[in-house]
Amino acid sequence: MAKTFRAWDPAQGWLLPPSVMELVPEGHLAHFVRDTVREEIDLAPILEAYVEERGFPPYHPALMTALLLYAYCRGVYSSRTIAKACEERVDFMAVTGRETPDFRTIAAFRRRHLKALRALFVEVVRLCREAGLVSLGHVALDGTKVKGNASKHKAMSYERMLEQERKLRTEVQAWLDRAGAADTKEDRDLGEDHRGDEMPEWVKDKQARHAKIREARKALETKAKEEAKKEKRPPEPPAPTAQINFTDAESKILKTGDGFIQGYNAQAAVDASSQVIVAQDVIAQQSDMGCMEPMLDQIERNTGQSPRELSADAGYCSERNLETIEDRGVRGYVATGGHRHGTASPTSAEWQKKGPLTRTMRARLRRAGRRSRYRLRKVTVEPVFGQIKGARGFRQFLLRGLDGVRGEWSLLAAAHNLLKLFGSRSALATA
């Protein structure tokens, strides 16, 4: 007797069209993100940008915002991949109501509303606070290096710029001298159908490259003058090793554990009780040293209060930073650059050169040993970077320029916090 199977007829029509609510199961992340954006997030900064009544109606900003946040939650970042998902994936259809914005529309929306989208992060932090996910009992601060949308091979030092400018100027001038030779030679070399004074493509390319290098050189010289003026010292030429990238001039060559990258330093302050990001930023510098005070300021703006405890690695350790923590009444646990490995004795000449606050901090960490609150840093902020870069596959910024990558990092942080909020509400629903 033959086995009976369920009927399968892909061409079978639907008696009634399905609702988007039925595309994915109840309690799905797609429903959560869509409804949170529609009902709980203030989109006024985005809506206020639409003042022109003429023209074809655009996609609703709430739809586009929910789409971007959901895509970032799912590790989908490219505008082309997001547009494709809107056509092929039912979870994306549940967010958009089966609308299908193309990739240009998605990219333009993200680019146009970067500043407003950065404010979304603060809105999501507010929701996390209201849900009891932000206690600020202990906050861990750290930075991670992220590749920019530029190749490190497209960077050039000031010294090499000067050398290349001289070389290109000589080559182009040599061709211009040859171009002024006899007409008969030009007819033989270039053909009778040409006037003989047209500029070959290779010369145009060299002239364009010369102009680009000259522009980059002037940018470095202007920056050097501004820094000299700020520091009230006589202006000097840029250092020979000073570099600028032709693709993304604001990105920098940064050292990582796997070598050097052309990119940015992304910062995050994370609440230890829930791994919710309470402050975030991006800088174009190798060192984390200057981020301590701005991040503390942002925590206060975003949450209305300072953390009771703060942990950070040795990249943030300086007398000024430790004084800032102390002045704000925050109990600090900041690595001093040697306490873990025992490379320097508290009585050694090296440590005698350290400031009093650094020596006090080192004594605090050594006294507590394995019970030190500093241990919370590793299990608080580092897993967050792992979730963003490993689990959700974010390894490189798509946008260029510091403003662009700051907006993109804000979206990533907001999406991360939405996932934490979704997890907490799901746990309550099933409890």
C-alpha cells in the first residue's frame, strides 16, 4: 500500500490574501521591531525633514527606520542586500508590509538622516531603562578597531606626496615639451585625423593624480597649521610620516591584533547587568586615552546619572582620566599597564615615575586580586563586540567619513540594544 502524502501544489491560489501578521510567527523579532518603531520611538527629528508637499509620496519614515533597524539586528547591512531581502524574505515583508524600496532609496534615506538616526540610539536606551535593563551599577568601557570603506594601500605619507608631485610634474612637462615638436612627427605619431595637440589619456590620468596628491598635501599642511595655532606654537610643515587616505581622508591606519587596518576606533560603554550599550562613539585615533571624559558625559546625557563603578583597560589610564573619575564620584577600576603581568614592582624606578592616582589604582587592583571588580570588564564589553562583529558579522563600515561611520555605529548600537530589549520581553512573556 502506497504512502499518502500531503498535497503540494505551488500554483494553488489563496482564497484570501495572507496578512503580514501571518508571515512570521507571533512573538517574532520582526513584529517587535516594527511595533516598537511605530509605537514607542519618537521619530520627530526624521519627520521634521519632510516639509515639501509636492512630488510623489515617499516611503513612510517609520517604515524605513524599522527596516534599517531590523536589517542591522539580522546582520544585513548593504542597501542592495536589504532591498533584496524585502523581495525575498517573509520576515522583512512583515516589517515593511510587503513594500519594496529599492537599494538607492534605502541608501539615500540612511545617508540623509544620519544625524537623526544617531538620536535613535538614545531613544532605545530610554526604552531599556524603562524596562529595568540599565542599572549603572557597573559600566565597562572599551574600544574596538573596525575597518573603514577604504584600502590602506590608498594612503600616502606627506614625504611621498612631495616626491610623487615632483615626479608627476616632470613627466607631464616632458610630454608637453615633446608635444611641441614638428607637425610632421605629430601626424606620424597621432594620425592625420587628429590636430596633434590632444592630450593622451595617460597624461590626463597623471594630471588628475597630480591634482589629487596636491589637494591631499594641502589638507595635511592646513591641519598642521591649525594644530600649531591651537597649541599656540609656530607653524611647521607636517611630519614626513603624516598620512592621508585618498578614499576616506578621515580614516586612519590603526594597529590591531591581526596587523594594520585602514579604519576607525569604535567606542562603547556597556552596563554590566544586561550588556546594554549606554554610550557609544567613533574616533579616528589609535589611542583610547581621550575618550574617558566624553563617554562619561554621554552616559549622563543618555541616562540622567553617572555609573557607580567604571572599568576600563590600560588604554584609558592617565592621571587626568583617573582624576575625572574621582571628581565625579565614580569608583574606578582601570588597568594601569602592568598589574596583570607583574612586569613592574610598586617600588621600582619605573613605577616611581607614575602619578599618585595611577599608583593608588594599581594598589587597588592588586589588593583585590582575582576578586577585583575589574574582572567584570572582560565579561561585559568584550562579548558585546563579539556579538556585533562575530555573531552579526559587522566587520567593516559601509559609509565614509567620521560623520558617516558615527551614524552607522549608532545604528549598530541601537540594534544591539533592541535585541537585548526583545530578549527581556520575550523572557517575561514566557515566564
